[in-house]
Amino acid sequence: MDTEAQHTERDPSSDTEEGSRSARVPGDSGALSSWRRPALAGAACVAFMLLLSHFVLQPFLIPSGSMEPTLQIGDRILVNKLAYRFGGDPGRGDVVVFDGTGSFVREQPQDNPVTGLLHDGAAALGLAEPDETDFVKRVVGIGGDRVVCCDKDGRLTVNGATVEERYLMPGDQPSSVPFDIVVPPDRLWVMGDHRSQSSDSRDHLGDPGGGMVPVDKVVGRADWIAWPFGRWSTVAGTDAFDAVPAAPAGGHGAGAHG
């Protein structure tokens, strides 16, 4: 008897069982790939959106009424992060988003890094309120400008020129707080359109920096309202500052504020 042949002989039933097992593998792999592909596509889409929002165009949720009527609570705006990246600076009348750390708010201790990362990702996609250090305001004065409020007619002036602020919330006055300031170089004086509801440069006159925002803290310019669909539009520009002359060399001297 050929004992080697006996040792290599296989039970036909084992072939059937092994065949059935092998037949189940492709089905399991197919089920796995059926959810893996959409998951990978979704992850790639999120990664692309995060990169886009970090470098080019960031959604930003408006959490308060400080910029009414231009921007409403719950609006999601798109901030153009390339607007000032190639040599341009914020101009009078621009609506900008900026990091107020060091000008509007003090340095804050770091939160839990995981929680902070998740929040930053959601905020970058416009799904969560922005950081408490992020603000959206309108540029009223740039480096060298003398900004005064109010003149004898209760209006704002910049470099001696009266500014007709038609973008203000109806019924609001330009400011209930009188001030007379000169904006240092590479700084901005910013204010909300809903002056009676806006905490802006006026509220930080006595703080280090005098309420002025460094230009390099500007995240970008608010160019579009993307949500809700009924308000889908560009953020309207203004000609209110067209008649304002350039600040003279050396500025106007030290300003006083009341």
C-alpha cells in the first residue's frame, strides 16, 4: 500500500467546507468596501474643505447683532483670506474678520487640545460659533487717520471729512461715546454697524493699544453671505469714505478721547 498516497489523500467533505469558506470571503470584502469608499471620499472632502478654509475662503458664523443690518445673527459669511495676502491692506469701509487677541481680548489659557481641535474644525466649516477671540467689524480708520466723533451735527469725521454712514442700523447714532483719535501705522480703528449693540474699538480706548487692531491680525475680508439661501449675496461695499483725504505725513498729532 502506498502510505504516502494515504497521507496526502483528502476528505472530499473538507474540500466542500473550505470552498464554502473561501466563497464567503469575497462577499465580506465587498461589504467592507461598500462603506469604506464613501468614508474615504467623505474624509477627503472634509480635508479639502479644511485646507480651503485655512488658506483661501473660510466660512464664518455671525453670532451677534453687532453688524446689523449688514450682517444678521445666524448669517454664514465667506471670508476672503487672499484679499490682503499679496500686498494689499484693509481699506476704509471694508468689513473684516480679525483675531482680537492683544487688542480686544487678553491672552487666554489653552483649552483641552482635542476639544480645541474639534471646535476649530467645526468653526472652519462654519458649523460652530467662531473663537471668542475672533471678531467681525467695519474698518473706519487706517494708519495715520484722525477719526473724530462727533462733529456739531453728530456725525463721524475722518481726516476732517464728514462720513455719511448709510450702512448704520436705522435709529443708531454714529457713537454715544465721544472720541478723537489718531490711528498708528499698521493699525486699524474698527466699529460695528449696529453701534448701540457693538463692542468695538471705542470700548478699548483705555486698554493697551487703545482699541487699535494690528493689520497682521486681520484674517480676511468678508465678501459673501452664503447662508441662509434667502440672503445669498455679496457683502455690499460703501462709498461713504470716498471723499476722505489721505492722512498727511506724520499724522495729525496726538488725539484725545473722552
